[in-house]
Amino acid sequence: MLYFSRLKMILIWLAVAATVVLAAPNLFPASTLAQLPNWVPKRQMTLGLDLQGGSHILLQMNQNDLIKDRLETSRDEIRTLLRDANPKINYTGLSGSGRTVQVRITDPSQLDAAKKVLKPLTDPVAAGLFTGGSVQEMTLDDSEPGLLKFTVTDAGIKYRTSTALTQSIEVVERRVNELGTTEPIVQRQGDDRILVQVPGLQDPQRLKEILGQTAKLTFQMVDQSMPVQDALNGRPPAGSSILYSQDDPPVPYLIENRVIVSGENLVDAQATYNSQNNEPVVSFRFDSKGATRFGQATAQNVGKLFAIILDNQVISAPQIREPILGGTGQISGNFTAQSANDLAVLLRAGALPATLTVIEERTVGPGLGQDSIHAGKVAGIIGSILVVAFMFVAYGFLGFLANIALAVHVAMIVGLLSLLGATLTLPGIAGIVLTIGMAVDSNVLIYERIREERRAGRSVIQAIDTGFTKALATIVDSNVTSLIATVVLFYLGTGPVKGFAITYAIGILTTVFTAFTFTRLLVSIWLRRARPKELPRAPVTFIPPGTKIPFMGIRRWTFALSSLLSILSVVLFMTVDINYGIDFKGGSLIEVQSKSGNADLADIRGRLTELNIGEVQVQQFGEPNDVLIRVGTQEGGENAEQTVIDKVRGELQDQYDFRRVEVVGPTVSGELAKQGTIAMLIALLGILVYVWFRFEWQFAVGAIIATVHDVVMTIGFFVITGLEFNQSSLAAILTIIGYSLNDTIVVYDRVREDLRKYKKMPLPQLLNNAINETLSRTTLTSVTTILALLALVLFGGEVIRSFTMAMLFGVVFGTYSSIFIAAPLLILFKLRPQATAADEEKPVNGKAVAT
């Protein structure tokens, strides 16, 4: 086990060197890397939006818009087909509502001809080049004599939505790219959503305005057959509608419904200045078809007014003084330089096929991102120093070797994150710091096993060899259970939580290599060169060898205590409102920083209360000049949530910098709550199956009960402390599930080993022995993890404090449950049936066993 061939040693050192080389670019600024030769690795970790600043916006397509457009198109198509039929087919009552458009054929003898003429509406359409197949968009119902009803099918809506979403993604990409941002991400999410992430964006409000506009541009004639006021007082003429301008107050116009030219015929649009009055305008240019139609319309209507309409609002309504034949023109209308440029961006990118609504927004200012990076670095350095010092104190020279492996472990995480192009988030930094604390767990397992084997009389080399061999199965089992919870977190988490899952999963995988393979190589080199006669002594012995604590003797007390605390947690959860974050109940969260002096909480609270935006909470957040504002869910739906942000920004932006804005609408919050519940159930089920497969059923059920106990305790902790329960808190609970199982598996692995070794030993005594034998490992691992988490709690910043405090609490209770809950449950489940109550009092080696 300790022998390494030359080839194997070379491969291990090459792997270490490669990860160090891949991680190294992260130590240098981008300007320095740019000056290096091209063959030098330069790829750095991608920073998440919470570290570099930027906007994360989730848009949802309005399917009602698509259905409405489909009905309007169908009405026009029916009208055209029936009028152009030969002979002409007479009809009446052409109308549409809901998902159905209907028409009544006045002459029964023409009914069959009408069905034949309108058959194209129900013909299947190709679903796609690669998917194959076809979709029937509309069905015909002719059960009522003379009445034809065409209804849009579910498959038709799904097809239209998919097609429109693809088109919308292209339009959104063009709009975002026109803003000049670097490396934006625009991708499909689900059946009707688009995720937009723009790093380093300074003005998220402008991005939302540009993405939120449908930008349907049309050129239509103004109906001058009657004054618009008469139309307002009475009824507009047939074929005309009343639209309003963008002015304040808006000006009404009577507009003909007939579209002369639409934005589809535009080939270019640029923000320029009017040569006569130097006002910002938007110059446009049509394609040949648009130029022809526009030229004909203006030639036929000289002296009349025509309207330029954007999303059913009149931008301007100039008079046609002469025919416009060149296919070019200008749009004027009280523009600023930026608004003219934004309109040009919208027109160049094209119109969206349906309205996109912002249902989730997370914006972080660059200042807060830099603060988070600094806090993460400080917490990481302090946590690493504490863990390294503790390992040296606990194991001496072997601890020094473990620390070398720990440094390689961190380099491998950073190197792999850089190689994979994974995104590093603030919770991701917490994941790295946490794996620093947990990475030594495998070393502790190995070293404690080596000490046991040495105390059993084996030589130094035999003890080390056996220690590595016997620890391997436990290392694999404990890490697999953590990995199951982490994989679930990755697939069901979003944003920063997914970043935590990635770094934590990579940390788990690299732990097995650095702690087992690389540490074993370092130990074998030391053995070959030093040829020691004894294991290195540790400066401090935390758990004396041969400890005989009668844990099972107090199991009834611990069961009673845990049952009482669990019931109390459940009762509190059901009677006291847990402090749910906006992730689960919706609403808005805004972090602001005073531009000068301390923040005035009372003033902010009073000013926001006057805005009539519902429930408002204002609290200090970290420093005296930092304030966290929470606004409850709005009754008006997703758009009302965005209106709240605009109101708060308008009220406070003169005196406060907006460092972070998060808006979660009711749609997303409900989904996140559902996903969180599913994630925990799937994680527990996956762990149950794995433990059942590796052990007996009593072990699996015991492990799950102990883990559920830890989850219930953690939820009770959130209720009592009032800490915000959000997505990061859910990540903490899933991580606690993995950690708790990690601890429990170590104890269970020793119990299983002792069951084979001591066939006749009463189960309570066997469990006492197993727990005492693994007590050093349990204690030392918990201490190293707690040290790393303590650094995060104290120095990691306010943003992840609830996450790290929950983790700290969970680690303590996870250690407790593996000893006082998981192990005693094996007695309750009669793991060894012959270990009856009489056995518990039976003398062993001449002494009564304390139970």
C-alpha cells in the first residue's frame, strides 16, 4: 500500500504540478497575464455577479400575448380567405375570445365550400427541422349549424411559445450586445423563460427598460375624419382606435388600424441630431419593400398626419409635407441622447413576439462585490491559518504533511474551477473555506487509525500501511453521502447556491486524492528517508488513548432531550413565523449605503411608508452607514414588484448608493419553496438508499432519523434566532445533511467492523467501544470544521452570515447526533437480537457492563 512505482509517482507529481499551474493565473492581475506568452495558461476563475457586480434577470414570456396574436392573425386569415373565395362566401359574426375564433356562414349551401377554403387553418405545421413531426395548431368545431369555431390547441400554444421563445432569445441577445457589455449570458430556462446575466453592469434600470419593451414599431395614418374629442365622448369610427402619446399628460390620437409599414421592414436605426434644432432624433432606413410601401402611402396622403407608434403609444404624429421616397426618415419626440440611443437599440434588435415580464431580479453593485471578495479572502486566510495550526498541534510532523496536502487541495479546487470555467460566487468562497475544514477529515481518519494500529502492537510501517488501507472504505462512504446532497443542491439550486454546490463538490472529490493518495505518497517518502522507529509525537493530545466513556448509559436521557427539543422546534415552526427571505415569500430586498455619514433609519422608514408600497422593514446591516430594506410582496403581481424598486430608487438615490437589489415575484418564490422541499426529500432518499446498500437496514434508518433530527434542530435555530431563511439557508441545511451523515458513517463503519470482530459482545458495549475508538476523529474533525466556519461567521461579511451561522450550529448538532442519536438507535432497532436487556447487565471479562 505504501509502495509507489516510479511511473505512479511521476503521474501524481504531474497532477499536482498541473493544478498548481492552472491555479497560478488567479494570483496575478489580468494586465500582467496579457503580457505573458500565449502558451502560458492564463485562464482565471469566473467571478459570479455577487463578486464582480452586475445583474441577473429572469424574464417570463406572456403566453396570453401569443394567443391574442394568433387569434387576430386567424381572424384576418378567415376574412381574407372567405372574401377571396370564388365565388365569394358570405359570412357574419367574425369574432374571437379566449382561445377560439368563430364565424357564421350566412348561406347554408356555402358551408362545405367555406370548410374547404378554411382548411389551411387546421392543417398540421412542421414542429421543427431536428425534432421532426408536426403540430395541429387549431381544431374545427362545426357541431352548431352554420357556425364554424376554430380553437387553438394546447400543442399549438406550446409550439408557438417555443418558437417565440427562440426568437425572443435572439432579440434579447442583440439588445444586450448593443449595450456594449462584456460577456453577457442569455439562455433559455424552462418552457417560457429567459435568463439574462450581465456582469459589471452599472445601470440595471436601463437594462430592464430595454428588455421589458416589446418594441413593436408601426407607421399608421391618423384618422382625421372626426375630432379625437368626439371619438372620446362617443365611439371611434369603424377601423380606427384611440391611442395615447408618451407625453405627460398623454395626448389622445385617433389612429387608423391599418398598418402602412412595420418595424420588420427596418434595416437600420441610429441615434443622431436634427440639423435644424440640434435635438436628439432617431434616423431609420427601410428595406426595399418597406421603402416602396412607405413611399406609396406618403405620396397618396400629402398634407395628412401619420403616426409613428411604439408598443401602442404614439411617439410622434408629423404631417406629410411631400412624398418620402428614399426609404429613410427621422423619429422625433422629446428625446434625450440616451433615450434616443435606447430606441435605436430596440429598433435595430427587432421586436419581441410577446411581452417579457421580469419575475426575478438580483443586482449587485461593483462596490459590494469588491467588499465581498475582500471579506472572502480574509475569512479564507484566517480559516486556513487556524486549521493549519490546529493540525500541527494535534499531529506534529504528520500534521505538517497533512497541511502540505491541504495546500495542494486548495490549489486543485482553484485550478479545476479555472479549467472548467465554473463561476465562483460568495457562497462558493464559503464552500472552499468549508472544504478546508473538512479536507483534513480524511487525514484525521487515517492518522487516528494509524495510532490505533500502533497501539495494538504493529510496527510503524505496518501501522501506517494498515491505517491507510482500513480508512479508505470509511473515507469513500463518508464523502459519497456528502456528494449526494451536493449533487441534489446543484441540480435544484440557482445562482450563488449552485456556485456553492460546484466548489463544494469539487472539494469533496479532490479531498479523496489529496488526503489519501498524495498524503500517502508524502508519508512513504518520509518513511523511506527517515526510517522512523516511532510515530511523530504531537504537542497536544486532545483525546487520551483508551477513553471509556459510557455513552450508551445515558442514551435514554439523550433520547428524551432530543425528542423534547425536536418537538419544541416543530411547535415553534408551526406557531412562530420563521423569517422567510424573499426567495420563499416574494418581495424586494434592497441594500443601500449612505453617501455621507451614518444612515438615518427612521428617516428612511418614514419616507418609504409615505410611498404606500405595503409592508416595509428597515434595519442596519453591518456598518452604521449600511441599511437593508425589505418590501413585502405586492398585490399587483410581477410588474408591481418592479414598480416598487423604481419608487424606492427615486426616493433615496440622492442620498444613498444602491449596493444590492433583489426582487422575487410570487411565481418564482413559490417554485423555490417547492424546489427546496423536493431537494431535501431527494437528498434524504438518495442517502437512505446508499447507506442501505452499504450497510444493513438498521444503519440506513438510524442515519436518516439522526439526519432529520439535525434538520429539525437547524430549522428551530432559525425560528429562535430570527435569522433570514433563504436559498443560502437551504444550501446550509443540505450541507448539514451531508456533514451529519459523514460523521454518522464513520461511527457506523467502526460498528460494522466491530460486529465482525466481537461476535459475542453485547451491543451496548460494542457501541461504546466503537464511539470511543472514533472519538478522536469525531472531535478533531468537528474542531477543524468549526474553526473554518468561525472565520466565515466573524470575517465573511453580512451577506452570508445566516448561511455560515446555520452551518456552525449544524456541525455541532451533527457531531452530537452521530454519537447520541444514530448509535443508540441500533439498540432500539435490535441490530443484534441476542443483545437483550439481560445481556446489558451481563459481565464481560469479569466486570459488569455499564449501559
